[in-house]
Amino acid sequence: MMASETFEQVLTAAQAAGSINTAWKKFVKTTFFVPVAKPDGGGVKLLARDSKGDGSRAIVISEVRERAEDGQGSLLVALSGADVVRLLQADAAILVALSDRTFDIAHDRVAWLRKSIEASLAKAAQAREAAPAPVPAAAPVPSPAPVALDKPAPPRRPSNAPLDVAALKPRNVVIDKVGLEFFVPAEWRQSAMSNGLRFHDDSSGTRLEVSGYLRPDVSLGKWIDTRLALVRHDMPYLTQAGEATEIHGDDWRDRVKGKAIELTGTFPGDECESRYLLACVRTDDVVVAIAIRAPADVFEQQRSLFKWFLSRVDIRRMSAPEPYRVSAAAGSYEQAHEAGADPGVFGMSMEGRIGRLRALAYSLPLMLAMGVLGIVAAVLIPKATILGVVLLIAGAVYSLYSWVRLMVLRLHDVNLSGKWLLGFILAIGLGGALGNHNFVLVASLIFWIGSMVIYCLVPGTDGDNDYGEAPGPNTTLVKVGATLVIIMQIVSMGAQAKMSGKGGYNATRAKQSAWTAPAGGMAIRFPGQSIGGAKASAMPHGPAGMRQFAGNAGATA
């Protein structure tokens, strides 16, 4: 950066690059014209006024004198940006008048600048105190570098070093409304949120947010999906690093469950990459969200600290908890998730899980729909052939897709991917295309047996799995539907067996005739009546007899 560049030039370039950290460094070193009150022996007093008419106070400064004039004859003085920040009232903002616009610095950003400057000055003072006294004959010690916005480096320890909990001086924190209890280092600053608490470690830039809600109807899987959707919406610059992992507290046992997801990315205004850890914890009644943000290098150094923190989180049982209400944004995401969480009978989505009884119950309306479709097509085809055929084909395709969908949802319930089903179907189709009928027969048999076992016998995994939360309890309607499908299957198999018995060959009912060789050495029974006497016939090796028989074709089928 060239010293001759103005703050406006540096700011414009920084905004175009997507990070304005270089602009902040330029700001504290740039000289601005600033309106002040006339000296009264008490020092310089900056004139911050209600510039927007909403009661908020701000001071207008500029590198060009004419732009800083307020039209009220105020005295203008030249001050560095660092001096403006240090002398400005705590609740006032700064408006930097540029050539074609105004650059607004909100009061909370001014407070951040003030703390950064004070930390840099303190660091410079410590460096001067620690420096050895100059030798009289030697050249004077050079003055410290100009004020910079770099934060003082936090004390580092090896990443594999054990955590010294005593050195953290942990203090106990309780959020009574949801019975949430945990520990944080004593030096971390605390502030309130609408639904929890926020903590900030000034030395490392680590931020921690903890919030809890009374939500007995939300599972851990659904809670993770809801919070992750909020993070992706509010922080699109973050990307997920790996899958969710289980977390365990020191005294959780089976009453508390938790999972954590790590994300990475660069926050707006930062030059370095950060890590963002989202931890979701749940008991029977309360759900908790914990978000930890820190620069990437700090995060790696402090992993043991974060692990210790999560292990100390606990949720106490309360007789009369006072619920926090979920924010509007969180509610909208959660409602959207809940709306599609339980798969319906008819649909296109293959996401989610269904149990055995629900899979059987869902088969009933599909069978009824296919029956109605067949009747409608039979009525339409003689009168409107094209319409009837199109309707029949469309219905057949959707019915096939619906059966496959039910099987996929059932596979999800046992924590298996639907790709297994697709693989079998493709293998059978490929075998048929190649003319390998034996392979098709064996693969089809394996597929049918496996499908029936999984569809009707194998129970789903307990609790959440890779494909969502466990299906809800079976309603009376589901139980009735599943019972009807089972009864229909039994009746159908019985009817098929009866028809097979009527149409098949029954040796006891068929009329039989017998023929015995003249020598008595051989006897043959035929399902029919003899219609002619024996006829002699000459054979190459001797005489033979021949007799003709007639029988019922149905009896020999």
C-alpha cells in the first residue's frame, strides 16, 4: 500500500476485493477534518449530532475540509482516525464523507476499533518496558511502529498438550429457563441474547453462543436439520467439513444426546479462515444449540478446550420449565421440515423412513387405485382408445414408481440405501437383455425373497439413523390398513391354491386303464379308456403288441 493513497482509494479497492481489513488499517492512520466544540480548557470535544433524524448520534468527518463542514460554523481540527475513535462518545457512530457517498461506521464497529487500538497501544507499551535500556554511546532505540489493528496474539500451547482446567478459572453458568448448565473460562465476556447467552474471548477472537428451547416434540435429527438450515441461510460462505459426530457429556448417560457438525469458511470482513462448530443437544423436553466460532489456527489450538466445554454441558430436569420461543426464522425452517418429514401414501419424494406396518398399510390404497384405474381404462378404451391407453400407461408407470418408493423408504428404515434396490433391478434387466435366463431367474428369486424379508420381517433401526428420525407411532388407521392387506394376501394365496387344485391333474379322479404285457413282465396305467384291441406288429427284435387309448385332455393337463 502506498502512503500517498487516500483512505477513499484504499476503501474502494478493499470493498472490491471483498475484505475491508486493509481499509481499517488505513483509517486509523489517515488524517481527517473533524468538527469539534470550541476549546474551553477541558480538551477537545467531538461534535456528534443526530444526523439521520432517528435519535442516533454520529459525527461526520472527511479527508477534504469542505465535506466535513456542517454549515453551523463548527471548528474543524485535523485528527487521525485512531484519535477520532478514542475521543468519540461511546454510543456514537462515524460517517466518513467521500467524493460520491458516505461510508458509515456503526457504533458497535467503533467500539471494536477502540478496543483494537487500546490493545495495540498496550502491546506497544509492554514492548517498550521490556526493551533493555539504551547504551549512552549507542544510537537511540527506534520508536514503536504506528498504531495497527492487529489483535494481540493469544498465548499458544502445543496442540497435544493437556488442558489445564485450573488455569482457565472456570465459572459456572446456568440458564434457568431451560435448566441448562455449563462452564466457561472466567475471562470470557458475557452478554445476553433473547434466547440464551453469548460469550467472547478478546484474546483469541473466540465466540460462543448457547441457546435452549423447550421443545418436547422435536427429535435430535430434526433439531440438527433445523439449526443447520439456519446456518446455511445466514452464513452461505460456510461449507460443512465432514459428517455429524456424536458428542457425550460427563454425566449424560442415556437421558441426554448430542451431535456436532464442523463448518469452515471466511466471514465477511475477515482475512483469515475460521472454523464454526455447531453442536445440538437434546433431552426429552429441551433442545440446545451451541455455536463456537474461532480463527482456524486458534480453533485447532483450542480443540481440547471446546471438547472440555461440551463435556460439561448439562440439562437439569425441572418441574415447571419456562420455555423460550423459537425465533420466526427458526420456526419457518422447522415447519418446512416437519411438513415433509413423514412420507405420505402418495408422493414423489424418496426421503424419510416408514415402518413395516405403515409400508403394508400404504400398499392398500395403491392396490385400490390400480383396481379403479383398470376399471376406468376398460370403460374408456372402447369409446376413446387413445385416452384410455394413455391413462392406463400413466397409471401403470406411477404405480410402479410408488411400489419402488415404498421399498426404498422401507430400506431407509433399516439404514440401507435405495441404491441396493436399483442395483438389483438393473442387474435383472441386464441379464434379460443378454438372454441369460438362469441369471435372471436366480437374481429375481433373491430379489423377491430379500424384498419380502425386509418389507415384512426386519424391524427398523432404533432412533435416528442416516436417513432421518424414527417413524412415529402407528395410528389405528395404519394398523387396520396393514391387517386388511395381510388378510387379502392370505385369501389370495388360498384362492390360487384352490384354483390350482381344480385345474391340475388328479390321479384319483381320472379314469384309468391298464395294459399288461402278454408275458406279464410289464404293466402300464393310462388316464383314459381303451378304444381298440391289441394289434400285432413286427419289430426288429421280435413280435410286439399295440393298443390305442383315448383320454380327457383336462385330465392329462
